[in-house]
Amino acid sequence: MVENVIYPAYFDANCSRGEGRRVPGDLAVEDPTVDEIAKAVQQVGYDVVIERDVAYSRKPWRRRGRVLVKDAEDSSKNDLVQAAAAYVTAIRE
């Protein structure tokens, strides 16, 4: 079983690419939550597990959590993050 790990920083408009943002600025949102990300990944068609008390390695002082994506071997992590970003943006609108 392949698990991809997705952190809120990947979608955060307040983070630069160097700080961990992985999506273009037009798909980034301010302070994304693990719940929004989990919902978006589920919309893409994957099962998820939310871990709430976990920090991203580039910002270990912020425990924003992370989303574990189950059985995602059929798509690349980048494709998964980009697809989820479109859903997170739509959730916010």
C-alpha cells in the first residue's frame, strides 16, 4: 500500500515555494486546514487519514497536521496535490 503525505503548507498562499508551497499562486488559499484538504482528496477519489498533531518539517513549530492518502500508487504526488488544490479552491468560493 502506497501512502502519500500531504501538508497544509503545500496549499498555503502565505508560504513561498521555498517554504513548501507546491501549487501555483492562483490555486493557493490562506491557512488551509487538514479537513479541507481531506475533503478535497476524497473528492478526487482516495481514502484519507487525518493526523492533526503533526508539524511540517520546514516549519516544525506549527502543528497544523497532515493528510495521509491511501492507495495512491496510480497517480503522482504532484498530480494528486494539483487536483486537490482545485477542490480546496472551489470549497473556499
